[in-house]
Amino acid sequence: AQSVTQLGSHVSVSEGALVLLRCNYSSSVPPYLFWYVQYPNQGLQLLLKYTSAATLVKGINGFEAEFKKSETSFHLTKPSAHMSDAAEYFCAVSDGGNQFYFGTGTSLTVIP
Amino acid sequence: DARVTQTPRHKVTEMGQEVTMRCQPILGHNTVFWYRQTMMQGLELLAYFRNRAPLDDSGMPKDRFSAEMPDATLATLKIQPSEPRDSAVYFCASGPLWVGANEQFFGPGTRLTVL
């Protein structure tokens, strides 16, 4: 069975500061890992995904995530936060079948 | 630019009424998901279909909810009778046949309010 845990339901950062959103996963098989972003009143959209290629994955809008098997983590980072990054972020895991398991989400606030 | 469409975008109804939400998946996608999002529960998977066949609807209250795919271009989620606790945003998502390694594409959601 797979699951994800997102540490911190709310994260606040100053504009220009580092963004770090944490995700730990549990999987009995090599996982596929995803980060989705949800802007207010919109559906989720894919930021990036890990599918067993490079462990450092680059996504849209300057985000990246690193797959660390030893730590069972897939944390999302961005060197410099922008006001437009304020949104809800979801980590998700799949075993490659048709089941996705989403985390509970982290709300990111960017302080001007 | 291919998108998942959902109608209606907003629905306000009274308790006991039937509610039907519709989803048009991206053409060629074989897998369709229904999710419910609330502040308390977050994002919950209600049901998913592969090639129009229901694979899992264990997340759905069976007594009042039903999900169908009458054809490859339409998925429906019905609630009868609706209750205030059903108030939520309902998302449809679609993906390719083996979606596990690939992206799910989400629609904009239907915001349901049951009074």
C-alpha cells in the first residue's frame, strides 16, 4: 500500500525566500511521485513528477524536487518565492497502477 | 489545448434534491476519476473508471451516490437525495490508460452547496 505525508498544513515564507514543502511517502514498490499545485478556485495541475529517471526533478515555475530513497522523501523546493506561488500544494504517490494517493496538502502563503 | 470540462461550475440546491454533475474527459483518455474536496477531509477519491468500466467506487457513499460513464466523452456523478454534508467541490480528472506513471488532468471542479 502507498501513502504520503505532508508535514505542515500551512507554510509562510517571505517573497524572495526559499520555499521548502515536505513530503514523505510509503510504498512497497518503487514509487511514482508527483507534486500538484492548486490555485484558488481551480483544479489541480501538475508541477513535476518522478518516474525513476533522474532523482532531481525540475518542474514548472522554477520548482524542483529531489527523490531520496533512503529518507523516503520527495520534498519540493524553490530558491526564491514569488507572490504568484501562493497556492495549495499536494504530493501524490502511485505504484504505477491506477491508484493515486494524495497527501492532505500544504497551503503556501507568500509574505510581501 | 485539451482540457477536462465540468458542468455546472456552481450548484446550489436544497436538501433532498437530486444533483447531477457532468465531466467531459480529454479525448483519448481511458481513465476517469471523481474526487471530492472539503476543508475537513481534503481530497478524497470517490470513484474511478477505466475504459468506461468502474474499477473502484469504494470511496463513495453507495446509498446516495452513483457514478457512470454512458460513453467515452461523458462521466456523470449523481447524488440522490442530497444532504448538507455533501457540500464540497467535486473534481473530475482524466488520464491515459496506465495513469499511475503519468499525469492526471483535473477539471475546474463543481462547487456544490446543499442548503
